[in-house]
Amino acid sequence: MYESAGHEVFRGHIFHIAGAPTVGEARQHLVSIPDGALVTDEDGSIVWVGSFAQLPTAFAQLPVTPTGFILPGFVDTHIHFPQTYTTDAYGGGQLLEWLDECVFPAESRLEDPGFARQVARDFTRRRASVGTTSALVFGSAFAPAQDALFEQTQAAGLRLVSGRGIQTVGTDSARALITSEQAAIELSMAEIDRWHAVDTGDARTALLQVAIVPRFSLSVTPTTLAGLGELYDSVRGRGVYFHSHLNENDRPGSGEIDAVRSVFGTKTYLDTYDGYFLPGSLRGGSSLLGPRSILAHAVHCQDSELARLADTGTSIAHCPTSQAFLGSGTMPWRRTTQFGVNVAIGTDVGGGDEWLVSRVLNDCYKVHLSEPGDAGVALDPAALLFTGTLAGARALDMEERFGNFDLGKDADFLLIDPGCWEPLALVLENAVRADDAALAAEQTLFALLLALREPAITGVYVRGRRVSVD
């Protein structure tokens, strides 16, 4: 259970990306306060941030919690709850083979309510332990499993956006996950009515929210997409989200993208989510894109798709770890961000086998440095921190509430003690640093993010309350 918020001072080296920059502007917005103070109030809001030596006298008598570093809570914009035990599963191939051999059978086990409760408990424990204060979670096909996930998350005091995984067509191995088209709509609507913003009654402040989540276009039909468009039209004003996969696997002839375009007869994969899912990309229903829509992967987008994502305010959940594991390729960083699309990080557990967002940022740095020719880019530490925190809050349309330490925002943050993970402590204490203070701060942040491991995360806070999962 989580503790109540208090009026408190947290002291340590503070890093965050202030304001509301783009990823290209993040470096100019990086705040580094080596001996900093973060002050929270009883409502769990941030009321002061600055040098501890300049702490206002009004806060001088408050209790002080010392630590090594203070970072905003990590935001994971793509992770699969029913794949909690499916990391590093050998499927003998790329995405579609892996789904058939590993994922569909594993997800079918959550039809057992007792097992689903176990998975929900372990999922919640794991994400809390790695400092993921907010997550966009691809849910189970089974309503009792989703109930267990929301219940565990609410008890822990973490943020959650999730929706049941919708499948109305599929292979034999997915049989247990498939519902009728009418049931898909009815079950999704029931989940929205039961759980969306249930904790506060207002999507602008809620910790618990719901998304409409078809697995991907190959898991539904044009009739399903038309029904989901009508459903989204009816609930979009309530702040409900849309989440799915896009352009992940481009194996010629037999991969995901060719299969989608063959089945639907569309010009692009994105058309199927944008209401143009009839042959020839003719309109068949309402668009599912918008500011609360997040599409995972987007590795192989056409220029027209990237432009449309940017125009609609739809974000990408970038999952470099799972893209490597499934042989999906590398999302082109420069090309994607130059279109103005917001790109946030996703672990994609279980295709990804890293729960800790900073480990995925580690992979993010490496894969984009290795892009061929002029496409290669050495992402600066501020861009990495932005992608794992503020970009995620922006993708969830919750940037006004969390993602950095701007005054008045909810106090979602991590306490990091390098002394609890000796390899990190040794790197931070003994590495060579530049004489220039700004560059030295970037070097410290880079080492902190890339060398961080779970034992060094000693405190996880959401709205100023310390998260503790039984």
C-alpha cells in the first residue's frame, strides 16, 4: 500500500527537463542541481525546487530525506500485462511466429482468474521496483484479469492507462483470446464505464484510466474497426485513450505490414486506424488517431504516415529493445522526429526483456548511434531523459500533471542511491569529467541513466506518496 503524502524536503542531485520543449530542445531545458531540494506539500504537489542552500525559511523545519539523485518517475508508453512471464521466450522467428508460438498461448492462461491475479500482482510489483510511475499497458483479453490489474495498481498508488486486448479474428493459437465483434465493443465499453477515471471522476487528474486496445489490425476486421470508431467517438470526450501497434515488422511478403495491406487492401498500415480501412483506402468509419492515441513501434513508416501522426497529435511508443529481439529493425530517429511526431519510450515487455526504462534508453542510444550513414545520431543525455519522462507524459496527454519538476505539478519522482549498486557508484565516483560544468553534468546524467540498475532505486513516489507494493 502507498503512504499518504506529506509536506517534505527531498535532498539530492536533481535532474529534469523543465518547461515544455521538443526533444530537439531538451538539452537547453536540462536542469541539473548538484545539491538540490525538492519540496512537496500535503496534496502531493511540487511547491519548490532549487539549491538546498537556498531553501526558503518557510521550509526549513520540514523533515529532509537525503539521497544521491532525484529524477522524474519513468513513463513506459508500451508494455504488455499478460506477457509478464513471457520475456526471452523463444519462438523461432520474428513477430508473427513469436506471437503464435509464445504470446497467444501465454496470454490465454489468464482466462484462469486465480492465475490472472497472480500475474497482476507480479506485474505491479515489477513496474514499481523499476520506478515506472506511469504506464500505458496493453491489457488482457479477459475482464477479470483487467479488474485484477486495476485493483492491484490502485492499491499500489501507481498511474495506469490500460484496456483489454481486442481480437475478433486470429490463428488457432489465439482462439481463447477471440470474441465476437459485438462482444468486443460491449466488453470495452463495460471496462470504460467501470474503470476510467474511477479514482477522481476526472480524466485530467485520475491515476486510473482506460484505453481502447485492438492488438493490431490483423486481429480485427473492417466491421470491428468501424465499431471501435463509433465507440471512440462516443467516449473520446471523456478522455479515453487509443493504443495499438503500427508498422513493426516489414519482412517482405510474409511480414506484418504486407499482411495488413493485403488483408485490408489499403495504401498504408496507418490508414486502417485512420478510418480508411476499406480496399483502396476508402473511408469506412471514424479515425482513431489524436492526442490521446499512442501507436507502438512505427519502425517502417511512410512519409505520409509520419506526417499524419504529427498532424493528429498521435504519439509513437518507441521500443528499441523489443525491435532488436524480434528482428524488426530500427525506427529511424532523425527522420521520425523531423516530422514533429512525439516519440516516447516503451519497454514492450515481453517482446522487450528490460523492465527498467533507463535500460531501454541505453539500447535507444546504441541503436541510433549505429544507424547507417547520415541517419546515425548520438542522442544527448537530455534527449534520453526527455524520452523516458516528459515525452511519455506528453504522449498520455498528462504533461500538465507530471513528467518533470515544474512547480505545481504532481510529485512523481524517484530516489536513487548509487551506493546500493556498486558498479553505478564506482562509475559516478571515478569517471573523468569535463572542466566545463554543463558538460560535466551531462556526462553524469548519461552515466546515471545507462548504468542504473534496479537496486539503486530506493524510493518511488507518485503524487508525493511513497509507493510500496505488498
